[in-house]
Amino acid sequence: MKTRQFNEDQIIKLLQDAKKGEKPALELCRDLGCSTASFYACKKKYGDTSPDEAKRLRQLEKDNARLLRIVGQQRLEIDAMKDVIQKKR
């Protein structure tokens, strides 16, 4: 699994610096050591979020993944129960 080189706080700080307009995005990326493609991908994902909003987003994504996993397990159990009921008939 690929590990992240930059955490969300660093990415958001980079985006906020770019929004100020003091330096061009290319120079900011060079200073941080990331590619411009990564910069624009992060800009698309995070936009104008603050660090607190990013943490909240990450927590919501974790909760969503957990709930989807639970629903998937329940669905498998329901299908297994239906198979057992049909075999008894």
C-alpha cells in the first residue's frame, strides 16, 4: 500500500499559501517537493477546507467505510439465512 508523503495539514497549508498568491503554484510545489499534478489533485479534493474540516472529513470517511463493511456483512448473513430456509423447504 502506498504511504502518503504529506499529511493533510501540510497540503492545506500549501493550498492556503497558493490562494494568497504571493508565489506561483509551481514554486510552492518545488519548495515542498511535490509535483504540480499532486497539487492540483489535492486542490480538487480539499479546495478551501480548513485543517479542522479536513480532520472531520477523514473521520466521516472512516465511519462511512465502517458502516459499509457492517452492511455488507449483514447482507451476506441475510443471503446465507435465505439459502438455509430454501433448503429446508
